[in-house]
Amino acid sequence: MGTAEVASTHRDRLVPASGLIAALAVLMVSVDYVHPFGPKLLLWLPSTAGAIVTFLAFWRTARTPALSAPTRRFWRHLSVALGFVGIGITAQIFDVLTTDDPTGQHNGPVMLAFCGAGVCTVMYALFRLPLGRQSPGELLRVFLDGSTLMIAAAVFIWHYATRHALDGGDRTAVFTSLFVTVIALLAVFAVAKFVLSSHLYVSNEALRLIAAAMLIGAVGPMFRAPFAAADPQLFPDMVGTPIVYFCATLAAMRQRGAALRARRGEVSPPRRSFSLLPYLAVAAVDGLLIAVTLRGEADEQAVVAAAVLTTALVVVRQLIAFRDNNRLLSRLDHGATHDALTQLPNRVLFHTRLQRALTGATARPVAVALIDLDDFKEVNDTLGHEVGDQLLIGVAQRLEGCVRAGDTVARLGGDEFVVVLDDADPGAAGLAAERMMNALRQPVYADGHELPIRASIGIADGHTGDEPSVLLRHADIAMYAAKKLAGTAYLHYEPAMAAHGSEHAHLGAELREAITGDQLFLLYQPIVALADGRILGAEALVRWAHPDRGALAPDSFIPVAERTGLIVPLGRWVMRTAFAQLAAWIAECGDAAPGVLNVNVSARDLREPGFADQVAALLREHGLDAGRIVLEITETMALEGGQSITNLHRLRALGVKVSLDDFGTGHSTLTLLHDCPIDEIKLDRSFTQAQAGGRPPIAAAVIQLARALELHAVAEGVETAEQAEQLLSLGYTAAQGYYFARPMAPDRLGELLRGPASLMPAPQWQMTA
């Protein structure tokens, strides 16, 4: 058992001690009530002993490290309050024991001052507790509940205490009774308010026990008359005060127990709140009304008024609860049918409204427009999801402004929106699409960023009686066809698009089989030294030996792989095969093997959390030096950030080199080259083959930039001797292209590696795949 648990066990012994003191007080007073005995000081001793035990319990709870600062402060305040109350009760005991007339309440100025200060300190402690976020309706219900309890307490205090003081004609007794009444009512209201509304920093059990203690302390003195009738020197406080202390000590123990459970990760089950309190208050007042009516007492009218008022307050509270429940049900219904971010109808409500439009009583045209944001992922990855969310909200608002009142704009999920155009023929649907395009051409401003929008819109034209799923599928096919057009564009669905889409779907199924069915193969294009033609390395290029279409280039199946998610297993196959081939060359050719092997990776590969681990595992499997592997990425991939950059840094830590492919064609910036872990840039073929004219070529600027940043530069797409000579004169040391060699089978490259050291361009070196 740990030190904290030992200390907790020791402190919990205070609860049995307090309970024993309370039980002893009940026993002694009960015996004295039947047959008075001994000095009355004995009956008051449990009150003093109980105060000491409770003070220790409060103070130890206030010093519990596991509790939050507001909670410890609350229990410190209660310790101070208990000190005030203890002094006040001691003054009352002294007054009772030393007076010649034991009748009356004996609420002297010292007792009233200290007990009043104690109650005020408790209320201050309660009000200092931070409240959770409460709606106006919740706060109003708490106020009504507190008022109900306060009125109920007021009528009991009036019936059993205040009216007797008024009947006696003693002004001091009247003022004393009024003071006690006000203090008691404020205490009841404070307890009711915070027991009903704040459980953030004080455990529910502790608050309930504190409420019970204060209610017992407030109501107990009202029973002075029955005690005085048996023995003038007998007071209800002799029993009530030790019981109050026991409840308070138990509350402190419950608070410590809750802290220990929270530290161990245990979650307390939800408990019933104090919502029954106002109903119990009404029941108590009604019971008092029945008793007063049967006895025919003089204050019947006051009790009747209190009963009517408490009942009215509970009725008002219940009406407010019904209203809030209706609002909650409306919010739940709205949340089930609307998108939480954009507040547009969601997929469920979209299907409902589309079904309604297609099952109308009269025949009419119905169109469905599917809108997809083309560059949304780039916004999310580079600027963050918060900016992406603002972009989606802006697009939703613009789309809503482009349709008629009877149309429906919905968000299907992600960056995909859909519009149901009821009673819209193809012409009207086209006009609606034009309005959407015009609205989306203006950028959205989010968090200081100007975000241009590029969207693709597909329209399916239908009429009542059509199947909703068919219309949506046609709109999806047209939307993907629109993606092939420049900028924001829209297309109406045509049957030919379905055939093309079916072809792509069929190709995707075949590609899945190709990855596992040994239909893929790699070609390798040498990377040579411009100065002497030595083979420095090679780039692995994937091909597909399609059984019907022959050898397919990457352009014909990579887009399908990206759309279907097959790009990840395809990339793994390429990397595994290329690594194995490099290991084979090293074993066969020794020092003549390619110094580096370039392998292209996809954006999806780079976003995989375990990508760097997969590369490391392949390096270990084939016994390769990480420095001989160059992974080629695009500029867009480097801009993605997040997991992509994390993987790049982890790859660099392994020793793997990173090359920026097709440099100059994307969004290259100096910041990108500085911040992204790049070792090499590959000049795009469009700059390699560009005619210089009268201006310095772009290739010259790129090589100067590479030198300044200490990056290796490779020129791609070299096809003529003039291009090779110009690149060499500019300072390039490495290049690849058809001028040197076309992509070739691994066996053919192996022959070259074992042959002459130089791959100088000559007719015999113009190899074909």
C-alpha cells in the first residue's frame, strides 16, 4: 500500500469518529428527553467534539494534492466557515448554561455574528466555484428550483419560529428571528443553486452531503418548542449540530475518494441530479398545509399562499423544461439531417428530397448536379484543416445563393456537394451550373489566405420515375469527365461517358490482378555523367504487360491506380522489385553497378505513416546502403506537409536521398528548397529542350540555384548532342534521356555495366525498350 493510500486510510478514520459522536448525541438526548439526567454540559459536548473532527477533515481535504486549485480553495473556505460556526455555537452553549431562564432560542449577538459569518463564508465558497457553461434556460430552471426551496424553507421557519417571536412582542426576539431567517434562506438558495448547477470542481456526493448538512442546520432550530416542552434546558441543536458535522465530515471524505478514483483513471457513473428537490419542497409544504388545516392554526393563510406559490414555480419550471426539451429535440433532428460544418442538408436528407422530387404526382424534369473541389486536399495539407473548413463553408454559402427556393444544396462529405434541381430541364440545369461556376470563380478569403476555387460539376438530367441511384451515378460520371477540362467546368451526362467510365473501372480491376499476377515489369533508364558518359545510376520505370493491349506506359494506368487506391500496393511492388534488382547488380557487377537507383514514389505512399519503416525494412532485407537509393517526389508532394514531411525527414535520417522531380513545372519556391529535405533536383525536360534564343536559358538559373543550395542537379529529357553540350557548358554534370539510352530491361543494362566504362552516344548505343 502506497504512502498516499495509507494517509487516506488514516484520514478516513475521522468519519467513523464523527459518526460515533453523532450517534452518542442522539442517544444521550433521547434518554434525557424521556428522563432528564446529569448536567446539561454533557449533552453539549458532542457538538464541540464534532466541530474539531470536522475541521480536521476539511483542512486535510483542502491539502489533498490530487484536487484542483478551485477545489482546494473551496474546502479551505469551508474550514474557515467551520471555525466561525464553532465559535458561535460555543457562545450559544455558554449562554444557555449560564442563564437563569433557559427558555427561548438564546441566539445572542456573539452567536449570531459568528454563525452568520460562517454561513456567509459557506455561501462565498459556493459562489466562488466556477460554473460550467449553462444555457439561459438551464440557469432559469436553477433559479426557479432555488426559489422553490427557499420559499418552502421560509414557510417552515415562519410556522415554527418567526411567528412565535412576533406573538411574544419581544422586539429583540423578532429581529433575531428575522436575521436567522434571512441567513437560513440565503444559505438554502445558495446550496440549491450550486448543487443543481455546479459539479465541475466538487464531487456530486460531497455537494449533496453539504446540502443536507445546511438544510438540517437551518430546519433543526424550528423544533425548539417540542424539546422545551419536555425539558426547558433541552435544545434540538444538541442533536442537529453533531449530525450536521457528521454529514460535513462524510462530504470531505467523499471528495478525497473522488480525487483518488480520478487519479487511478476510474470514472464515476453518472448520478441522478437534484432535480427532485423542488418536488420534495412542494410535498413538504403540502404536508404542512394539511397539518395546519387539520389543527386549524392561525397561520393557515400564509401556508396556503406558500403552497400555491411553490406549486406555481414548479409548474413554470416544468413548462420551461418542456420548451427546452422541444428545442433539444429540434436540434437533434436537425443534426441528424444536416452537415455539422456547413449546416447544409446531409446525405440522408439529400436522398429523401431527391426521392420526393422523383416520385411527384405530376411528370416533370429533375436534374442532379454533383460538385467536387479539385484542389481541396492541397489546401487542407498545406494550410491546415481549419482553413479547409472555412473554404468548405464559403463554397456552401455560394452554392446556396445560386439555386431557387425549392432546390436542395447538400454536402455528401469531404469536398463533395450535390444539388437537386426540381422541375429543371437541361437548359435550366445548365443555367444553374453557370451561376455556380461564376460564384466559384471568385476566391474565398480564409484566415488571411486568398483561396482560389477550382471545381468540377457533373449534371445528370432526369425526370419523375427515374431511380435516384442512377441519377447520382450519372452525375458522378459527368463530374469526372469535367475534371479533364481546364479550370472550373461542367458537363451534362452522356451515354458515351458511361462507356469510358466503365472502361476505367474494368482497367482498375485488371490492374489489381496485374499487381499480384506478375504482369508488371520495370525498365531502367541510365543516368550518365555528361563529361565522359559514365553510368552514374539508373531510374526505375514501371510498365504493364497487359495480356490484350500489350505493354502499357504509366500514363495509361497510374491515374486509375490513384483513383482506386491501388497506387499504394503498386508503389510497394515497384520499390521491392527495384531494390532486389540493385542488389543483384551489385552482386554481379561489383563496383560497376549503378551508384544510385532512382525510384518514383506517389503522394499516397509518402502520406503513409509507416512508409519510412517499409523502406528501412527493404534496405535491411537486400543489404543495401541507404545512400544508393534516391526517392523521387514531385513539388506538390513536398508542399503537402504533415506526415509527408515527417516521412521525408525520417528517410533522410536513414541515409536515403530525396530528389525533386520535374523541377520548375509546379509551385517551386526558395522556401520549399530550403525547408524540405531535398538532396537533388531534376530539371524538367521542357527546360532541357527549350531554345535559349537571346535570353539566358532557365536551365542556367536552375544550376546556379542548385549550386547555391548545395543540391545535386540532373537534367532530364536530353535528346540531342546540342542539348547535352549546352547543359555541360552551363555546369550540369549528370543527365538522362534518349540521346544516351532509352529505358531498357535489367539484363540489357547489366550487359552495359559489364561492358565499356563509357556510354558515349553512338548509333550502336541507341537502344530500344
